[in-house]
Amino acid sequence: MSTSMHDLANHAILGAGVSPRTSTVTFNGTSADFLTGDGRCTAIQMVGTVSGTNPSLAGKIQESSDASTWSDVSGGAFTAVTGTDNVQAVSFDRTKRYLRYSGTISGTTPSFPLAVIITEQKKTV
């Protein structure tokens, strides 16, 4: 396995954990199939201007063998976000085929504009 990518578009799986949106309640993002991936995964969580009283977003990556029963990925949790303009990345090893993002939102009228991307290098032969 190569340790560097010079052509991200052709050599990586780019799973949209969450397409850009504003979330106000706890939710699960879209699942992505990582069957053709190899090596460590990376997830990037980007949060814009947050509003509400005591807003909090606890984001994490989950995995599944069948895209229906989910469990948390070891090392896939982001630090809770309570303020504006926050970008975080986590690296982790998956043990199952599918990945998704899960966000727990709390506070009074919380609002989190965010996007999440999950990526892994494609297998090489």
C-alpha cells in the first residue's frame, strides 16, 4: 500500500458522511460502501456559524457489515463542538464494510451548519 496520494479523485473513496446542511436535531448521515478501500480512514467534520442556547454537537463515525446494524468506530469520535467555525479530523481503522457519520445535537434551539467527508485510499494491485 502506498503511503501518499497524488490523485485524490482517482485513488480515494470519498464518502459523503453529511452533505452540507444545517442540522437542528440528532441525526445519522448517509452510509458509504468502503469495500474497495485499504488502510486507515480519515473523517473531516466542518462546522460553520452555530446558534442557540448552550448548543452542542457530538459527532462520531459508525461502521456496519450490512448497512443496517451500526456500532461506534474506535477512534472515530470528534471533540464536542459548542462554538462557531470548527474543523476537526480523525483517523481510524475500520473493521466493517460500511461507514456513516452520527451527530448528537443538544441545547435550546441549536443550529449547526456542517458537512462531513469520510475517506480511505482505494486498494491497489
